[in-house]
Amino acid sequence: MKKCITIAALLAAGTAFVNAADLKSTFTNKQTDSIDLIVAGIDGVTGSVALGDNLTFQTSDDAGGEGSFFSPYINVGDGNTWTATFTYDFGAASLAVKSIALDLGIFNGSGNWQSSSVTRYFDFAATLSNGTDSVTYSEENVNIAGTGSNTHHPLDLSGSELDLSGSNVTLTLTVSRGASNPEEGGCFIGLNSVTLKDASAVPEPSAFGLLAGLGALALVASRRRRK
């Protein structure tokens, strides 16, 4: 009895956690207007990204020299805005997205990382679409500090859950100047990675309840065997 219940508990745990698979994307060569994404997390998913309006990237020094860093050469700190469109082909795969995590870095006009004494503010808006439904995530006046190195600043833009599948999945990301940014606070900002966070990475309360119930049954069965 105990053995059967233990196996059932393990199966339930497997069901609760097996679908946890965040979809993380990094970048290949950024010298073209359409860039392949290196997508990790779900087998078979592919993607690309294009920078809208201005297809110029920082191509020198720290920011430009790091191959995995998506570095639009647009001075957001001075009031400019850049928009990038990510396109994914999920094929037969699926993902329930609960939030989007951005790994960010800020740099200057020479392409060097901003020092740790530099702080800038940005607004972020991200629209995720599965071709039928869409949801918009936004966060305003986000404080991003420099690092003096290529250590990037993570930002988690949380929002509503959206199920993704098929080949018509897009993520449109817009970055603009925050209200608290200094008037003389020019700054460039780019991405080291974009991660679509899987809603199933944290089990539902019902899954926890099932595991707790099975655990209690196993404990009762164990005590009965000892008597």
C-alpha cells in the first residue's frame, strides 16, 4: 500500500513539474536587419528578431563586441524610442506564458558599458500575441543602473497568462525614456536575453493539495504497517 501511494505521489509531482520550461532567447550576429534567435527551453522552437524604424546597431567596443548582446544604437535617454519585433515558430510545441523577463544592459555612445555611478530610467511595453489573442505587459520609470562591465540588469515584466503555440507568435518590445530620467541623461540600452516565463513552472495550489493528501495517506499506511 505504502509503495503504491509513494509511486502515485511521485507521478503527481511529475505531472505538476514536467511542463516547466521557460523559453530563453539570446542573439546571433546583429549586423543584419533580421537576426536569428538562439532559443532554449522547448525543443524545436525557432525565432528571429528585427529592429523597427532604425536598423542601426552598436558595433564597437563592449556593447558592440559582445555577440549575444542586442544593442540598438538609439539614444533612449535623450528621448528616443526603439521597437523590436520577435517572431517565434512553436510548431507543435506550446507554452503558457505568465511573464516576460528581460536581461538588460546600458551603454554610452562609444559602446562602452555605463559605470556603476550612472543611473537611468526607462519605460517598457511588450505585446505578446499568439495570432488570435494578445496581452500587453508594461512597466514605467524603471531604474536601471550601470555596472561598469558586461553584467546585465534583469527585469521581470509580469502580466496575464497567455497560451502560445503554432507559427504565428510575436513579441513586440518598445523601450522609451522614463519620466525620472535626468534631462542631460543620455543613454543607450540593449538586451542580453529575452525569456518567456512558463506559468507551469510553479505548480497550481491544487497540485500542492494533491501532493499533501497523498503524503498524508502514505504516512497513515506506514504507521498501520508498523502496528
